[in-house]
Amino acid sequence: MSEKKKPNPSAKEVADYLILNPNFFKENPEVLNSIEIVHESGAAVSLIQRQVELLRTDYNSTTDKLMELLENAKNNDDIFILTKKLVLDLIDASDIEEITSLLEKRFKKDFGEDKSRLIFFTESNKNIPKGRIKNPAESADKLADFMKPGELFCGEVKPDITKFIFNDETFIKEVALIPLTSNSLKGMIALGSTQQGKYTENKDTLFLDFVSEVVSRLIDNHNS
């Protein structure tokens, strides 16, 4: 009577066995030395060589992620320092006109914005510098798709919108529109970039929201 042939173990069974018996290759080195793995290039390499390659890949990936984290941390530190300086100077501003001028200049000089504009949606106000007033009804019509109540907008806009916002023909491709939370004057901080990718939906805008809140509070104080 012939002996019944045992079925070959499945790949999962082999993997499970090796996981449960981590000393297998140590106790059976001849097996380890005989294993070859086909590399992506088509050449056969030993298991140890393959492990070295995987470790090197993991190391490079971890190093890249660490460098990215360090770079982001440095950028955040730089933004914090510049924001702190801006806020302290805004607090010392004597009126809304000085707040407007200071804010626009600092965003361009310190934060590298191509365009910076503080805009107010009102019919008229003697405290607001020339060229910063927008008709509320026209603004609501032009900016309806970008200015949701209490929401910041980041992204691409058409040339007619950038011309309306910045009062001139520009090469602006993307904008960040940060609404003010002022009780006495409705408006927004408008930033423009000639490069794509600077203002995206997933951009960290925490410091922009903070600056908007500070500016709004100061405007209320000067407009009371």
C-alpha cells in the first residue's frame, strides 16, 4: 500500500511557522545561505543582501521624514517670531490707516507675499485709507464663491477676481482670503501669489486666523 503524499505547505503556513520560530535560520544556516530572492532588476540576490537593501531603504525613508519634520519645525519657529513682531507693532499702531499700511507692508516684506491688501466692505468710512473700501453688495456678488461666513479661502481665482481684489491687473494665480471678525467693520485680509501651490486647501492657516483676530479686535478698538 503506497504512502499518501502530504500536500505542500501554503505560503501563509510557511510564513506563520517562521514568525513563530524566529531561531529557525540561526539553527539551520544552510537554509539561509541557499535562499535567493529575485531583485526588481531581475538579478538574484541573497536573503541577507535583500535585508540590507530593505534596511537601507527604511533608513533613507526615516531620515527624509526626520529632515522634513525638522524643516517644518524651523519654518514654524520663523513664522511664530515674525507673527509675534507683527502683532506687537500692530498693537502700537495709532489708527486703522496705520494698521492697514503696517499689515500690508509686513506681509510682503517678512512673509514674502506678492500681493497684500486689507479690504473693508462698507459704503464709506473716514478712518479707512484710500483704495481699501469695497461696496458690500458688489463684493457679495463678486466673492460669493470664495467668502463663506467665518471661513478662510485658499486657492486659484480668475483674473477678474484678482483685479477686483487688488485694484489692478496682476499675474496673481492663487490667493488666501481671510475674513475679519470685527464687529464694527466687515472685511478681509487678501494675500496673492504669482506661484501655484503656495495657497492650497490643506495649507496650515492657523497663524493667518490669529492675525485676522488680532487685526479685527484692534479695528473695533479704533472704530469705537
